[in-house]
Amino acid sequence: MTPMKDKRSQGGGQKAQKKAAVRASITFPPALYSTLEEIAQEKKVSLAWVVRDASERYVAERSAEVPRPGKG
């Protein structure tokens, strides 16, 4: 009997070429969650998109603030 191949390693489809995303479960205070929902509705995007966008901005801002060795 031959071993089964992992289907994720087969094919050259677009999904196979993208890096896998990581799913996270986050608990928000009710007021913050409501605000995030309102922002998502105003922008006509998902709440997940709003959270990813905010997270990316936070990381970029933080990275800009962190002093680098030999630069300061």
C-alpha cells in the first residue's frame, strides 16, 4: 500500500502559493467591539479586515519607535 500524499503540497494553484494565515480568537470589551463593527459597516469591509488593518498600523508605528542598535 502506498502512503497518501498531502494534498496541500500538490498543484500550483494560487492558494497553494500563498502563505497560510493564522486564525486567532480575541475577546473585546463590548463597547470596543461595537465601535469596530461600526467602522467595518462604514468602510463596507469585514470586522476581521478592520482588526487586521489596525494591527498592521500598530506594528508599523511600534517598529518606527523602537531604537535600532547602532542608530541612536
